Amino acid sequence: MSAYNILLLGSGGRECTLAWKLSQSKLCKELFIAPGNAGTGQYGSNVNIPVNDFEDIKKMCLEDNIDILVVGPEDPLVNGIYDFFKADDALQHIIVCGPSLAGAQLEGSKAFSKKFMERHNIPTAAYREFTEENLEEGIEYIKGHTLPIVLKADGLAAGKGVVIAQSTDEALETFSSMIVDARFGDASKKVVIEEFLDGIELSVFVLTDGVNYVRLPEAKDYKRIGEGDTGPNTGGMGALSPVPFADDAFMRKVTERVIEPTIKGLQEENLTYQGFVFFGLIKVNGDPYVIEYNCRMGDPETEVVLPRLENDLVNMIVKMSEGKLNEVTPKYKKEAACTVMLVSAGYPDSYEKGKVMTGFDKVKDSMLLHAGTKLSEGNVVTSGGRVLAITSYGNDIHEALEQSYKNAELIEYEGKYYRKDLGYEFK
């Protein structure tokens, strides 16, 4: 089997973990990361190209003889990078790990994904969708709805387009700000209103070739900024795997009721899909319900999922491109993996960048997966809200978390913050 030149798009903790995993493969000849961060450079070559600059990406792919394109974030997928490659004679031989524009609508449009679930009898919360045209109807619907009530911007809003309103007034104000005031721009021209499901959440991932799939380890992430799951939502403050409540019986239900009908639905609707599917699930009275689909890996879940996956990821991607994922048997490490996310002061609201980071050399027995970092005058400095994911293994999640926390104390930068209570509900 020949080795491949690989281009990975993205610059966060997810991409740093993907770079770490891809670079371990004997099938990886050369790895490029665009644009990458201060950590990805240790696994390959960073290239200063934005993820949505398709023309520059094309140029680079041709100059560096790229064989495989791995797309980390959702934006390029929802913007149709798969279709861009497949429509171009010079690029169509390149394996793209990521769905087509039509397939990416599972994440790109909440309304599309809810209708898809309805068509294929996939369990999810009851919902209605509204636009400016039926605004008054939406207002009346909210007034008669039980509380709490969930409002979601239809399009991509960088993980921030979901509000769980505790009162009717808050729901009406949110609804108006989304549609009338365009709080999330075009993303909230259409709003999906859902019943609130009360349960415990987890994330499940598969890699699919559109017919077959391989399930990756499941994970649980922590979205709120404050301890005890308080305060505003973030992109994720940490994650753990395996998930204590996701036993074999529950995961069987996930497979039969969620994963298999989804993959079958993609086939039935002729949606070209070769890439990752992320199922955001909630367990309610022992049963799984889908909160959302994403068309890529999660962040910070990737930082615990890939460290537990023993299979060669490049081989899996090649098998995916050949439609032979049925030949791959997933192998997981027995150890638990947990990640603690260090963030900037002020995050998820406004925060300062450019804070010099130190202490990397003191860290032992943990992986440092860079998220919002860059190199500046020989120093690693902060360049994002979520700065660094610290991932550790352990015999169980508590042991793994303890190791990550030990090392979280050793990294220094002005305004460092992290949640100290991850896994609190499993103690």
C-alpha cells in the first residue's frame, strides 16, 4: 500500500488531535495543516491558507501532490468544498474526508435535519419552524408552549445559536432578536422551536462511506463556562471517554434507532456522504434522542475520542473512499481518556489575545493539544478563546482527570481559566 500526502484543514484542538493521529500512520507520507496552530507544527507543516479559500487550497493541493483532504471544521463542508473538488478535473482524484454540500445540510440547517429525522423515524424532540413570514404564528406558539423551551437558529452560528428559555418572556425576546434583529445574521432568518428534553447528554461518532460505517468511542463534553454546568455555553470546556452511563444495552439502542436509520436515510435520499457523522444525543428515561447532527468531529470530544481509537486513521479514510469500511473492525483502548480545556479570561465573551504561555516543559504523562495558540517571536501565545486541551489516560475517568488537572496547574499565562469539576456527576 502506498503512502499519501495529506492536507488537513483547520486550526483548533480538534485539528491538533487529528494531526497527531494522522501523523502516526505508516500510510502518511507528508502532512500539511492549513492554517494550523502552534501545536500542529510538530506533526506536519503548517500552511498559511484560510479554510474557506478554495482556490488557494486547490493551488496547494496541485503543487504538493495532495492525495487526501481531511476537513476539520464545518464551514468549508457547508460551503461545498467536497463538491468543489469533485467538479474539478484536476482535483477529483483526491480523497475528500467530508460530506457533499447536500450531506452537510445535516449540520448546515436545523430545519433540514429535523425533517430528515422525521422522515426516517429517528427519535428527536417535537418541533416547529418559523420565519419572518409566520412571525405572529410563532409568537402565539411560544405563548402556548410548556417551559423551558428551546430556540435554535437554523443555520451555522458557531455553536452559539441555541437558547434554552426558562420563561415565556425570555423566549419571546429571543425569538424576536433572532428573526427581527438578525442576532445571528442569516443563520437566524429561520428559527426552530423545540420541546425541552430533560436528560443527560453524550456525543457519538461514526466514519461512514455512505453505506458502511465504523463507530468511534463515545464521549461526553461540558459546554457551560461555570462549574456545576452554570453560565453561558462555550465551544466545550473538556470531555471524557468512555461515558459511564453509555452501557452496551444503551449503545445497542443508539445503533438500532439512530445510527443505522441515519446511514440508511442518507442512501435512500442519495446524499453523498463520505466522512464523519457526529450525533449529539440525550438519554431520556433510558432511551436516546437526537439533539443535533454535525457533519464533522466534535471539539473537545476529538481530544478524547482519537486517543482511545487504536485503528490507523489514514487506513480508515482510504477504506472509506473505496466503500470498504465494512472491512474495518474498530479497536478502542481500555483506558479512559479525559481532556481539560484551558481558556482565555473573559471567554466566551470578549477576551484578549497574545498572552505568552509557559510551563510546557514541566508537563509529564499528558498530551498537550493546542487550540487557540500561535507562535510569536519564539513564544507560544494565546490566539483564541479556547487555548489548550490537556488530555490524559487513566484506568478510569477519575484517574485520567486527576492527571490532566495536575498538568493544567503547570501551564502559565495571564488570565488562565479552566473548569475544575469535570466528571462531577459521576463521582
